Amino acid sequence: MARLARYWADGFDWRAQEAAINALPQFTVSIDGARVHLVRLRGEGPRPMPIVLTHGWPSTFLELTQLGDRLANPSRYGGDPADAFDVVIPSLPGFAFSEPRPGWPAEPPTHELWHTLMRDVLGYEHYGAHGGDLGAGVSSRLAAAHPESVVGGHVLAAMNPPIAEGEQLSPEERAHVAHMAQWYAEEGGYEHQQQTRPTTLAHALSDSPAGLLAWIVEKYRAWTDCGGDLSAAFTDDELLTHVSLYWFTNTIATSFRPYLEHHLFARDSWQRVEVPTAIAVFPFDLSQPPRSWVERSYHLTRYTTMPRGGHFAAHEQPELLATDLTEFFRELR
């Protein structure tokens, strides 16, 4: 923290990072009274497949751009242009350059914003969806709500299915439930705070850049496949660019809103996903749900256990993730 804070204050070249961000093909559109920011990467080849990629927390849209380039331009990485995607990477409402939605609770929900964006604004009648963390929930709800448009969903985390009292779980499922309970007890303090007292926390983190840096970087260190050395997965410039996006847009407070809304309004909401679904399980992600657990909530057609990588897989292992996405959606084109 001391090293990163010193470098952020005296040495970090934000203007260089800003120029790189501004070089991306970015747009903003107004949907249901709120500004939605997105990066749109047009795919090569004759018929690129549309796909919407959704980030999580404490990520930003920027984390998905390297993966997006691989998907849009596979020939740059030794792939087949016939596998290309038209990639859409929106910023979640209240993150970076997307405005929080008016009203409480927010209506329509994020997955409906994404459907309007993909179908009505960008003109894609059929498209795929991918996400991790919060983005996995958005992608799952999008696929469940609009199977007529979403041809398939690819996620890095699975929604928990309803379990009836007395229902028998397999040994792998029981181990998964126990692991998640232990994880929440040891690692879940941030989530409990963000979904119960978000405004109190927001005052501190919106006032102190060092506090914001600590709150975000601790998650990157704990959730990344880095062996405790975060520099093995992220450069200082990459970390500080993500934190700077939260700081300069003053959006750490509004980034907590999905946690509070889920806690108050959607905790028990569940709808089975019937479109073809793939899950990629990374060994250092927050959980590694067994196949049978995922099948309770999804029409699962692909289950991939990755050899390495953590919660920020799009940045940590973009090649592995791009390959899995390409192979899954190849059958659905």
C-alpha cells in the first residue's frame, strides 16, 4: 500500500492511461433515463457474432477490453476470422462512465437495459452473453428473461439454486456449500458492509484516495492467482488505472448499489436458465461450483475446469477464456 500510494501520488502517468482509454471505440447512449457507456469492438470476418460482456466488482469495463480484442480479431492471435464476435462491453450502471439509474429500486433492472441496448439500440436480433461476478448474475438473468434473443450464456459464476428443506445434496455439493460458508465468514466482510451500510462506507472511500486504494487492491490481491505477489498478475499502472477510474468519476458509492438492491429486493429471486450455458471454473476464483450444482439452475452444455487463473480471469488468462468462449459459441452460430 505504501509503495502504491507513493507511486499514485508521484509518478503514475494518468494522462498516458487516459489517452489509451480514449483511443478505444467508446459510446454513450441514453436508455430509460440513464446514460450507459460502452466499448464496441467490431469483429472481423464475414459474419461476426454479437456478444455482450459484463464486468463485475471491483472491476471496470477496461478489464474486459483485452479479452474483447481477442474475440473481435481472432486472426491477430492465430485464430480463425470465422470465429469473430462483435463485442459490446457496457459499464454497469453507476460504474465509471455509466450513470446510476433514477428511482429506487432501479427499474428496469440491468439485464433489461442490456437487452434494450443489444436489440433496440445496436440492432442485434440474436446475441450471446458472458460475465463474471456481478456480470455473471446480469448475464444469467438476461438469458433467463430473453431466450428468444440470447442464443447462449457463458459465465464464471453460477446463481445458487433453491434447495428444499431435507433435499439431498451430493458430496461435492455439500463440500461446495461448506466452502462458500467458510469463504463468506473469512472473506465476505466487504459484501456484508456494501449490502447493509453502503453509504457509511462510501463517505470514507469517496474522501480518502488511500482508503479507496486499499479497499480495491486488497480484493485484487486476495482473489488473483498470484501467489501473494500481485505484480505477477497486474502491473502497478494497471491497478492504479482501475482505481483511478473509480476515483475520478467518484463512483465507488454507486458501485455498491447492486449489493444493496440484491440484498433488499432480489435475494430470493431465481429463474432457471434454459438457453445453452457454459461455465468456466477458475481455481482461484471465489468459488468452484461442481457441475451438478450448476445444472440445478442452468441448461448446462459445457463445463470447463481451468488450470490456472482467478477472479479477474479476463485479465489474468485472456487466452484461456477467449478459447473457451470461442469453442462454446461456435456450436451456436
